[in-house]
Amino acid sequence: MKRIAIYFFWDKDGIVDDYNIYMLDDLRENVEKMVVVSNGKLGAEGYAKLDKVADLIIERENKGFDVWAYKKGIEYVGWDELAEYDELILMNFTNYGPVYPFMEMFKEMDRSDVDFWGITEHYGHDFDPYGKCKYGYIPRHIQSSFIAVRKRMINSEEFHEYWEKMPEVNDYADAICLHEAIFTEDFTRKGFKSSVYVKTQDLRDYSEYPLMLYPLELVKNRRCPIFKRKTFYNLYEEFLDVSCGQSAMEFFEYLKNETDYNLDLIWDNLLRTANMADIKERMQLNYVLPAEYSKKQGTDARVALFMHIYNMDMVGYCKKYAENMIESADILVTTDTKEKEDIIKAAFMDLGLDRVKIILIENRGRDVSALLVGLKPYYKQYDYICFAHDKKSEYDKPYMIGESFAYHCFENVLGSKEYVNNIVTLFDENPRLGLAVPPTPCHGSYYYLIGSEWRENYTNVKKLIEQWGWGIPISEGKAPIAPLGTMFWFRAEALKPLFDLNFVYDDFDREPVEIRDGGFMHAIERIYPFATQKAGYYAAWIMSDKFGKLEITNLHKMLRDANQTMFWNLGIDDRHQELHKISCLKNELEVTKLSLLQSWDETVNYRNEIEKWKYPKGIRNRVKMIIRCILGKRLYGMIAKRVKPEG
């Protein structure tokens, strides 16, 4: 067949990633003419890339989504020229592939007696979630990321009228309801026949969207040449509501082990355009590694332990974990005085002075400056680095809470010799792994971190990322995959964007520094994964299987407690109902806040009374925390400014 293709492209920065070119190169072998319509201005490099595969490039304003891009492409080519072709391909950038050559698909579909066809279909809904579909429900439809239209339909009045009278498309719901969801139904009712290349009718009762939720089945067993980009970053609800969340993980492993598709095409695009938290969740980037045996022995990589020790009563504790580094690794320890250097040197002597180096640094910026300033001259000498420090948290009593935080961090970066060896192997086997951090702590007073990982730091992190021009997707509603506790493993190249900022000690506050959230050091603690993403690597969680035993128990206990409380009080059946009822409670609390504001003086007096309670400080702080949760951060802060507590 003589074919023409109109390819819709969009990127917020006008960058054309190589996955686009790989797909178009293959498509080019099957079409006579290639037209690319870009919604938005292309960068010079992107334009040059597309110019090698396209006969015509149209740049237009970013308006109308793919629907109006196709419309403008059709108008630009014109009905007279389109009449010369046997098939018109309408295709967009939302898929990766092909895993198998498109020629295989075209040869098979050439034998089909149809007027239009696609690769996959969506089975619709018996309702209209957007409230805009003319049928009152979402019909079964060929997915608009690839639709082929044959000559009889190209030349029909119905097809011409469809595009000439296409209404304005202003949002995603319009794009679905004014085109994708109705195209198949409209033309079927007009007497045109259709089909799809990948038959999935047997999966209809399992999922209305097999391409998204069954990519492994479609590609492996039904030779689907494409797969959705959104499989690796879409709303996790779409997976969790119907499965364990295995779709993207299992499919990626299949691509890695059983196909020739270049995974860098995926990583280059994902890490530039998607939020790291979304990628981590969908691809299950959590590594639980054995603590009692090594999966593999030996590495060619240059490995080091960077450790900062300030508190001399922690030297023995730190040294115990330092002993677990692989024997070929160097150990670089920073501290701030000659006296401390002598103590550390004596303690670490039996690890081999040929591999241990003590570095004196300024007592300014603590562990953050120790890494980014004091150890900067050394990081390029290594491939993989573990960073640890003498974590000593005495902000909460009993002190066991802070002690357990240190245990949490150390066990998951330096838990045993075998575990460390497995981490090194993990980096060897995953060339895009840039940062490996322990999971977010959730014991004791750190429970609040699950769901409030940013604390008071989002604004500062966002401001710094914008100031540095990194252009990394960041969202306050999505957790940073950050090393809370500042202990982690990293690939040296992955933190290069951060080291290249050339921090100096004067960038950090002088000691003594009041430990408070929202400061520069807390912002840097959450910036590590974004530096990693900027460098083209991903961040992941790591934990030992030994620690995993604790984590499973703790998380199950916390979820069960929360569920039981909600079930007993609200009569909840499922997770969505639970979230909905919590939202309703939040609205009721908003009303309560308004009533509190109306009795401002009474509320201020109430808080004054709390401050006077003669209970231990820890209990008073807990009470204030509960009231702060009820009132909300903003209102509580407003009241706090009006109050001058006694004592």
C-alpha cells in the first residue's frame, strides 16, 4: 500500500528524545511520506533530528492536543493529495516501540478487508466520567495513538466533514470525548468497517485497557509492537485498584531480558520528563538484598566509603559498620580537629592505614558540607560511594527513638559484609541506578514522615532547582526519594550536578546551628534524588532482608491500626471510601476552624493554658502536636504569634 503518516509530537521543552526517532525510522520504511506536526516550537537539535526522517515538519501553537494536530496536518497536506494514498496513518508520541518491526504488522493488516484499523482497543465504560461524551457513555474504541484509515474512508464525505467540523479541543476530556472515544463508534454507525491488529477480546472482563495494564501479555504473546509511556509513570491508582502493581515491573524485566529494545530509549525520556516518585512506584524500584550471603563476588568498580564523624562517642559505632566495606574499598573519614583525627586514626588503624584517610574539614555545614565540600576533591576517583555519618538524634525522648533512626540508616547501607557486596553488585547490574537510599523511617515520632516527607522544605527545594536551571519535574504532592537521615549509596556520576555547583563552607550556617526544619541543609537532603535525575540516573530504595522483616511488620501494623480506627468509627468498605470519608472529615474541620477564628481570644487563651500545664515537656509537646493537627499549621502558627507563653 502507498501510505502517508501524520505524526503528532509534543514536548514542553521542544526536545525530541531518541525513542521518537527510533519509532519513526521504522515507520519510515512503510510510508511514502512522513509529516510531523509539533504542538509547540522545537529546539534546534530536535528539529534537526526530525528533519532526517520527516518530509514535512509543521510547528504550531500548543493548542487542541493531538486532535487538532491531526486536523492541521490533514489541512496542510490537503484532500487532493491525500486521495493519492491507500492509507493515512495518524500516530502520536505517547507510545514506545516498536519491539517488533512495523512491517510485520502492516503485512498482516493488508489482508484485512476494513476501512480503518488500529493496533489496540479500549473497551470503554457504561458511563461517561467526563460528562462530555455525546453517547452518554464511553464506547469501545480504537486507541487514537495509532489509527490507519483506508482510501474509501479517506475520500468519503463523512471523513471530510468529521475533520472540517471538528470543534475546539480545550482539555484532555475534550480530546477523549470529541475524538478518541467516539471516532470508532461514529464511523462504524456510518457503515465503515474496522479492526485491530492485537486481539484482546478475551481480556475484556479483566481490564478495559489491556495496553496499559497487560503490556507483558500483549507484547510477549500477541506481538504488539508498541507499549505505553504512561505504563511507567501513570497514576498508581490505576494499577493498585486492580492488581498488586506488578505490570510495569514485570514488563520492564521482560524487555530487559528477552528483547533487543534499547532500554536507554525509555530511561532517557522518563528521567527527563516524569516525576521520580512516579517512576519508582510504577517500576517498583525497591531492592531488598540478602544480608547473610553474597549473590556475586568481586567487582571491577572503584568503591569507597565516605564517612563524617564529629561525635567521638560514636567512633566505635561507626567503625563497626565501616568494617563491612568490601576489602578493595577506600575509607575516607572527615572530622574537624586534630585531636579527633588522632582518636579516629587509632580506632580505624586495624582496617589498614593504606586504605584509610582522615581529612580535616571546617565545622560548618556538618555532614552535608563534609560530602559536598570536604570530600568533593576525591569523589571522581571512584565509581560507587557509600556516604554515612555519626547520626546522633537527641531531639526526642526517649533517646532510643533517635538511636533506632541511626540503626535504620546504618543497617540499610552497611548492614553486613555480604549486604555491602550485594549493593555493589546491584550497581554493577543496573547501570542507570544512581542513588540508593534507605526507606523513609516510620517508627516513633518519625511516623509523621509517611505522607509529609517534604516537611517545611518543598518551597526551598523547588526554588533551588529552578535557580540552578535543572528543569526536573517536582511536585509537592509526590514524595522525594531522598535519604532522610543522609546516609546512602550513589554512583559518582549521578551527583555530579550537585558537586559542580562548587559549594564552599560559607554557603552553610556557622555553628552552633539550631536544628530546625526548612533550612538549607534539610533542603539539600531532599535534593539528592533530583541531582541524580538531572544526571540521567534513577533513585531507589534499598534495604537488607534482615531489616525488611521489621519493615513489613511495622507497616502492616500501622496500616491495620489506621484501618481499624476508620472502620470502627466510619463503617468503611474499601480504600477509596476511606479516603473519601477522611476528606469529608477534613471539610468538617474547616468549619471548626472558622468557628475557632470567630472566637479568637478564647482560642489564644486556650493555647496559653496548655503552655502552663505542669506536665513533662514531652507530654506537653504531644498535646500541642495534636492540637496543631486539628487547627492546621497555618492557624496554629497565627495563634502562636499572638501568644507569649509564660515560663
